[in-house]
Amino acid sequence: MHKKTGHLVKAKEPFRFYTRLNLIELTGKKANNLRELVEIMKEVPGSVIYHHTHHYLQQHLYLSPEPPNDFAYWVTYILRDEELGEEIASIDLCEFSTIRSLREKIIETIEQHLAQNPELLRTAPPGGEFHFFKTITFILPTPYVASDLSEFLEAIKKISIHSIYFHMFEAKLRLEKGENDFSRWVEDMLGEKELARDIARLDPYTFTMEGLRAALFRLIAKRIPGEII
Amino acid sequence: MSRISDYESIVGADVINELRMVARKLKNKVIQNINSTSVGGGVAEILGRMVPLLQDLGVDTRWDVVKGGEKYFQVTKKFHNALHGRKTEITREDYDIFLETTKTNIEQMEFYGDIILIHDPQPVALVEKRKFLKSRWVWRCHIDFTYPDPEIWEFLKSFVEQYDASVFSAPAFARPLPIRQFLISPSIDPLSDKNRDLSEEEINNVLDKLQINRDKPIITQISRFDYLKDPFGVIEAFRLVKKYVDCRLILAGGGAIDDPEGQKVFQEVVEKAGNDPDILVLLLPPASDLEINALQRASSVILQKSLREGFGLTVAEALWKAKPVVASAVGGIPLQITHKYSGLLSHTVQGTAYWIRQLLHSPEYATRLGENGKAHIKQNFLLTRHLREYLLLFLSLEEKEDIIYL
């Protein structure tokens, strides 16, 4: 892959790439059945809900298609309630811009199911309890900085998947910025409205991280004169 | 001795760079590890690997060992058994010996670390010294804590509660405690003899030495000879498979020579195998890491049919070699295998046999599970992840928030 030099817009403020690393803290809380699950979900901090809806993604960054969230996995494979498991798995995480609203949606889904199927209160077998964890996230700057699209593209090739994860997922949902960092910067600093929209349209939950890197690369490369995709 | 840069070719420069970035934040801290032995045992092995790598990352990490007489170690052995759930009688005198030895160590040891990381129950009561110091104290529990004897746990808990934080290896080991509890899973070292890449020649040499023919698919379980590893269930499952597919079973394990129960189980397994030439029961001597590596790499399917398990790192070892694994959903195994993604979880002898047959009949499926398993281990269960989590743990001791800007 090579590129010819073109006249690229220089950003007023460069994009600094950050990365994030996680540590898991145990809450000591565990659920044996759906009612206990819902009750604990209502009282735990948002970082617990974030953990259980994103931890699969973080642990299986190389797998495709991405497995569902922890709640769906537990309901499907441990409680053996496939219908509810599928309902929880298919909640579209992209639609939510706050952990609070995501939490409410999952709770509502389970409570509706329980109301319709009160006889289905299954108990997890011993050892199969749902343990609640939370994610402690450490955010730190990387050495990568971009002032124009060409430098941005170069950085996209080199940054770690944790950095892509941070700017695409963490920024939007956990830091409640409403959109991913890449879209915001290319639009605000480079005037690349179309590119910003295309990046925002990517459904990051259905890519592997390397797949997402490749998709970002293609979208950005298209906007650089002479760049061969 | 491995250097941190040696891991770059395996995990990538970005992972090593991130480790270096985090390590820089701990530049002025001294980390003091304290355990009960400098040689032998899993903890000494982990520290022997991790301390030099943390130093290589620029973190001033040191390691001290408590001193104790024979009686003290007999008592701590009793504690160890009781914490594993075995019925053990612990007398008033035993507690006195434990506390007396701890007191002597408190008087004689130098507690110079900014962060003091105490490993396992033997040195747990050193925390009595904490009130005289400004350091942060962390208790790192490496052992299986699923069903601890309540009496001994009550005794130890009074010390554990005095720490700033505790660290457990699997969710089921955590206990209701007033202090923070972190989850840090154990890891495998991809550069060790047990896990490094082997050439076909090296694999064949080991199999020739052990007189194992590679003429048919090999199914293997590597574990010490212990009822809880269910070697009899493995043989039963193999016999069910054998009705349909011609294959060979290897049950291999080591470290049971000084364990009377291990010897007994080994004999019973040999009897159960009977005259079947396709079942090989191998009692491996200690330091058979290369042999275990070769056996795993020569296998078509690897089993871990434990009835109870601590973390079950043999699963990570098998997955690292991109092997399809059928394992019981116990202890830390479900953290390593997501059913039908990165391996298969079974609950019964019949289920185990069913999954083995599936894997032998569907090599493409088996390959995919193995490859997914390897990716999962690379991402989550290698030594570099373990180092990263230790560094983050040290940093988290000064923070209360869930999102921390470094």
C-alpha cells in the first residue's frame, strides 16, 4: 500500500489517541435465578452493567461473530431459557447512549418475560450462579497524534485494539459523549461530515476489532487523494 | 531468564508498549512480595517469573520469604488442607505456633515496600504490622477457596479484613469481605518448556521415547492422579467413543510420587484401563514440561473432565496449542472456554463421549474451536496480561473511582 501526497486539511487541534486498560473487581454479589438477577441489576453501579454487556467483546476481540453479553449467555446456557436469552442478546447496544438506559432496557426485557412466564423461574445449578463484576477502567494517552487524515490513517494502522475500543465504544457509552471520538474529530476539526457519518454508521458490535480497524481504514483511505485501498 | 521484549513477537509491540506505559506510572514505588517459600510450589514459580519481568519493566519489585520452623509449616499445611475443604483438626497449639512464628517474622523482617503483596495464607497475619506503616497492603490468594472450612476461614478472615484489598483467581473463590476484591486470573508463560512452540521432530522424539504410536487420533487428559480429575470417567467416555471411532487415550500426570493417595488412584486407573492397548496411563516424573507440551501437541482432542477444579490452567495450555478441548464446567474452566466458541463444556460421561465423537468426525469444527481458543488465551491468559493486571492493581490502590485517567 502506498500513497501520493495530496493537499489535506490540517486540524486546528490534533487528535490524540488514548487507550484503555481494564481491571476486574468482584462485587461479591451473585444471583441464582432471574428475580435475583434483576434485583441486583437494579442496585449495582453502572460499571457493573457495563462490564457484563461489554466484557465478552473485550475478551473475545479476535472472534467473529461476537458472542452475546454475559446476561444473555447465562440465561441461554445456564438457565437454559433460550427465548429470553435470544431477546437479551438481540438488544441493540448501538441504540443506547447511557448505561442507565441500557440497564433499564435489559431489566424491562427480563421482567416482561417473567410476567408472561411466571412458571419459568429456573434456578442455576450449583456453581452456575451469576457473579457480578465491575470493570475499573484506566485511560492513558498513547504516543500517537494525528493532524490530518493521512496521519490519522497511519495511526489507525498502529494503535492497539484497546485504543480502537476506547474511542469507538468507551467514549460513546461509558463516558456518555453520545458519539464516537473519531466521528467527532473528523467532522469538527477537518470538516469531513460524510466520513464522520460513515464511521458513526459502522455497527462496532458486529465486527471483530481487527475487522473494525480494517473498516475504519477503508473509510478514511477513500477520503485521501491518491490513497490506494 | 526471559526479558519482556522476548514476548513482543508473541503478543505484539502494542501490548508491550502499553505495559511499559503503565509501568512508568509506578516509577517511584517499591513493590514488596512476601510468601512462604523461595523454591517449589506454584507461587514461587509465579514469583520467579514475574519479579524479574516487573524489574525489566522498570518497577522496583522485590521478594522476601517468611522464616518458620518445621512445626510452623506443618500447621500451615493443615491450614492449606482445611481451606481446600478437607476436614482437618486444628488445635489451640497449632494457632499458637502460627501466631508466634508470625510475631517473630514481624520483628525480624524489614517492611520497606510502598505496596506489600502478601501471597497465600502462610504470611497473612503479617498485616498486624500495617498500623505502624504507611504502605498499602494486598492479600493475594492463589488457592481454591470454593469450600473453605468455616473455622479456619473465620480465623484468617480477621487478618484479611485488615488489608487494603484482596485478589482472587476465580469468581467462586471470593468471599463476603469488607475490603475490595479483585479478580486476577492465573496465566501461562508462552516461552516456558510447557508451552513454547515445538518442531514436529521434537514432538516425535518425545512420543518415541514414551513409546506412543501416532497411527490413530490421540485423546489426552493431562492431570495428576486424583479422584477429582475423574480419570475413571475419562476411560468410560473413551470406551463409548471407541465403539465408533478408532482412537487412543493417554492419561498422563506427574507429581504424585510422594502422595500416597495419588499412588492409589494411579493403580486403580491402571486396573481400570485393563489390557486395552489403546489406553496409556503415564506417571510422569517432575519436570516433565517438555513431555506434556509434546503430548498436548500430538493430540487430536484434549480433555479436562474434572469433578472439581481450581482454575484448571491445563485447559489454557491445551487451547494455547490450538487444540479442541472438552472440559467440565467447573472452577475456572468456564472462564477459559465459551461453549461452542472456544471449546466444549460437558457435564457427564455420555456428554463428554458425544463431544469427542463430534470433534473427531468434524475436523474443521475442531480446528475452528481450537483456533478461537488460542485467540482467547492469547488475549486473556498469557503472562503479559497477568503482569498488566498486577500493575493496574498497584495503581488502583490510590484510586476510588471506576474510571481512572493516568
